[in-house]
Amino acid sequence: MLFVKILDINNVKVNLIFKNMRVSGVEIPDNKKVKIALTYIYGVGRTLAIKVLSEVKIDSEKRAKDLSSEEVAKIQNYLENNLKTEGELRQIIKQNIQRLKDIRSYRGNRHSRNLPVRGQSTKRNSRTIRGNVRKTAGSGKRKVELR
């Protein structure tokens, strides 16, 4: 995404051209620090973003708009060669869940029924998953209508 910003400094017009950084098919916001901006990529959190930046020797406090094209290329190469991100990671997770369903494990059954998988209680919680079904009718008192 390109856009032009025109500034008027002492009657001299200056054209500034900014280009949003694009890594792994995701547009990275320009105004954020690089360590935060990299977390917009699926599969990259804060800790991993800082690790990536230290591996490619880029200052993590730098803004994304201040990165040179060589630095962006370094980040892209590191992510592509060493990590699974975005679509590739989503596909692996989906395959793992499908494998659990196919072998009919407990976790696979919970996934197929859209219930919590990791041992959470379902008596009070997970109402959005199970539907907002309440067995009791509240306090039992009826409200008096005013005429």
C-alpha cells in the first residue's frame, strides 16, 4: 500500500512515500515498534518476535516504518526458513485435530462436539458453546405489574 504525504516547509513541497511492510502475506503496521508489529503474524508472539529480531541483529525498539528493505528481507528469510507461520501453521493444527478425531480419542470427541477440550468445567461455564440453556428459572419470585 503506497500513499503520498505532502508537507509544506518554507513554501517547499516535499513528497514522502511510505510503503507498508508485508511479511508472510500479512501487512505489518508502520507506526508500531517492530517487536509488536511482528505479532500480527499468526504464530509469532512477543517472545518469538524478540528472538527473531535478535537473531537477525535488528533493534527491537525500532519502528516498522524505519526498517530498510534489507532488514525486511532478513526478517522474511528468517521466518520462512526457520518457523512455520500463517497458513502452514494453521494447516498443521487442523491436521492434528483431524487426526485426534479420526482415532476417536477423548480430545478428538470433545473437538467434534464443540466442547472444551482441556478439562474445563461445563456445568457453569462454556455457555456460548453449549447454548444458553439454564435449567433453573431464576429466584422463583414473579414481578408485580403496575397498572
